[in-house]
Amino acid sequence: MAAFKHYQQVDFLFLDIEMDVSGFDIARMLRNNVKFIVFISSHSIYAISDLVNGDKLLVKPVDFRTFHDAVNQLISKTR
């Protein structure tokens, strides 16, 4: 991914699972350059085992409180 060539580490990457390119494929390609990968989907059917390369799943519609809590939870893991 050309956009990530100039960065050593990205803190957060938010990916929709169902895009023209699979969010799972993008996560696999960028896992080593991203501290936290958060998948977003309108389907809650994705099991944790499907999110091997991700750290969190948010189900649409995502309200600000849910987003805020998820980000804070991931940040607190690194302390």
C-alpha cells in the first residue's frame, strides 16, 4: 500500500469489512504497520475468529460513545 510507505507505524486503522477490496485482506497486508485495526460492519455475524488480524469490531451504526469506548479500551491495553 503506497500510502503507508512513508510511515513507520500508524496507531489506528478503521476498515469496513465489505468494500471493493476486503477489509480482511487490507488488514493482513498492513498488520505490521498498524498498532490497532478496528473493523466496522453493518453485520454482527462476524465471529472473533474472523477478526484474526483485527483488534476490535464495531457494528454500524456506530455512535460516538461506542467509538470512544472502543478507542480508549485499545489505548489502555498499551499502558
